[in-house]
Amino acid sequence: MKNLWLSLLIFNNFLFALNFEESRHLLNRTGFGATYQEIKSLAGLSKNLAVSLILSGIRTEPVLMLPDWKDKTRNDPDFKALDQKEQNQLRKQWAHELKEWWAGEILVTNSPLTEKMVLFWHDHFATALQKVRWPQLMLRQNMTFRKNALGSFETLLNSMIHDSALLFYLDAQQSKKQAPNENLARELMELFTMGIGNYTEQDVRELARALTGLRIDKDTGAVDFKPGAHDARQKEILGTKKRFRPAEVANFLVSRKETQKRMVGKLWKLMIDLPLPPVKEQELMKIMVQNNHHIKPVLEAILLSEEFWDPKNRGCRIKAPVDHILGFLRTIEYLPDELQPVVQALRRSGQDLFDPPSVKGWDEGNLWLNTASMQQRIQIQNRFLRGMDVLPSLQKVESMAGSDLVKLLLPLQATSKIRGSTTDKFRQLLQEPAFQLY
């Protein structure tokens, strides 16, 4: 009997094992590109096991060392000794190094899903270095996203309510008990939790009162709650009357069904380009509530859904610049000696890391691609292929992938026969319309 069960288990795994295309699809949706070896390592596994391996590999700390200026503050003697112009130049240098650091982390990480989720949260709680102007605070926020990438949304939301970079970005440091600033309160409801149409202007005003008392130390960037600066009177938010304080806001908003609906919808769209069926939506909301608003169980259910594996959900999404540029470099296992050109290419393509265009984050989908941006992408692709130091990587990938080279780089069939030298083959593949999709 034991041998029979073992035989059935092996047969079941064989019957439902991932093929090359499915493995590639899973890795590209949960990360940025995928190497040939990564794809082959999942091909042959069951969907459940493959998804479990990816989710279990999530990291809370980066692979690369953090920049050596990570703990510097405005009180640092060396920094204070500089004049204003020199301080601005140094902060600008740190900003460049910060963007290079994250691009490098995306390229070398052994958990692409971690970086996918960090970017997802960076887009969700959009904060721009250009306005915050203190790279240490943006790095601190990035580390918070890592720590909570698949954890409790309530914990992450509370951390963001007390995040100095986000508070600076939304002018929350200007909020006073006598005159509450409504920016943070409005974005908390509109963008970070329930979504527009589920609250009133009076709710925003009352929530702004609840958030008074948060103060940013201008030297260290630490956020503290000052009871004397807080409006301690009763507030009425979404029909609930209470003496709300900042520490109670996250729990209150996360418990709302509107928030749960919006968050499972955003996670669904992160992985799937098909409509979210109402029944499935309710199932995902239930999973979120039953697991104390943790993201991992919800994402697991999404990745194991029929819709995720539907062929209609493959090769139908336009790559964002990070997917297009860093995804390709990851696929060919090429780590440039200098990352500044990569960061510049991302900026020219419209996805400047640490600098989203607005509090709404980056536009997605078809907005990534038009005639001008397509020309920009082709120029960037050709520039990378012209670099002689990239040729060994291309040759190595071609040798490993063999007849699977087209399937490695394209989610759909090529429109013409790929032939010629190694560089010619890659140039043809990168010019295929399907290369812009995943």
C-alpha cells in the first residue's frame, strides 16, 4: 500500500509538473526576468511546490552591503562642517549611490520576489527622494518594505504612518493641533487603504486631527509622538466616535472591508491581467482576515489560482522599465561594472527608482509604451548589446539554452526565424514585439 501511494504521488507530480513556459511565467511574474537555470530548476515541479519555494525564499535583509553613509545625520560633524552648496552636492552623490545600490540589489538577489514586493510597496506608498532630499530616510523606508514585504499589512501601514520619508513627502511635519494638515489623512484613505469614493471630506478632516502629534526630529529623522501637540478630543471617522491617536489608525483602516477589497485587488493585478471574479475576491478577503492581514497567504492563493496559470495571462503585460532593463540583465546573468548607466536608462525610460512621478506612483500597463518610449527602449537595448564585455554573457546563455533560447527571452512565438551570430540573434530577439511583454 505504501508503494502504491508513493507511485500515485510521483504520478500526480508528473501529471501536474510545470513545463518550461509555465516555469518562466511564474518566475517573471514574481521577479524581474529569470535565468535559464532558474527556469529549469522549477520545471518538473508541481505548482504548489514551485510557489512554496519562491514564497519561502523571501528576504528581510538585502544581499548587498548598505551604503557607508546610511547612519549619517545632519548632526554629523563632517557634514556640518560643509557649507550649504557642499552639503547639497554630497546629498546628490548619496542619492545617485542609493539608486545604484537598489538596482544592484535587484540584479544580484537570490529572491527576486523580495524586490518585486519592495517595488510594489514603494509604488503603493509612493515617496520621492527629490522632495524628501535626505537619502538616509529613503533607504530606511526601503528597509521597512523589506522587513514587511509579505508580512502584516497592518504593521506595514502603521510603520508608514510613522515613516519620516513619507511624512516629509506629504508635508505632515507642518500639521498642527490648531490647523491639521490633511495630506497624509487624504492619501491614507484614497491611495493607501480604502480608495476614493469610500469616505467623505469630513472623514479626511477628522482623520487629520487623529494624526496630529507626529513630529520628525530634523537631525536624526526619527518620528515621535508628542501628546501635547495632539488633538486629544473625540473624533468621528467613518461613523466611529473615538479619541483616535496615530497608533490606532492603521488597525482601524485595515479592518475596513473597503481596504481589504482594495488590497486584494492590487495584489491580484500585480500578478494577473484577467478580471478578478467576485467570488474569488471574497475568498481572498477572507484569507486576508483569517491570517491577520498578512500578505503571504493572499499572494499564495493568487499564484495558485486558475487565472494565474491561464494561457491568456501570459505574454499580455507590457514590461515596466525595471522589468525591461534589469529583467534582461538578470536573464543573461550580466552585472555591469558601473551601474550609473543602468540607473540613467531606467530614468530615461520613465521609472526612476526612489523618485516616482507623484503620490499615485507610476502609471502601469499600456502607458509604459508609445512610439517615443519604444524608440528609447530600442536605443537602450542596442547600447547594451554593443558593449563588448556583455558578449561572453550572451554566448554563455546561448550555449546553455540552446533550442530554448527563444522561449527564454520571449513569452510568445517569434515573428521571424532567429539566426546569425550570437549578437545578431539577441538583437533580433530584443526587437521582437513579444520581448516587450511578459
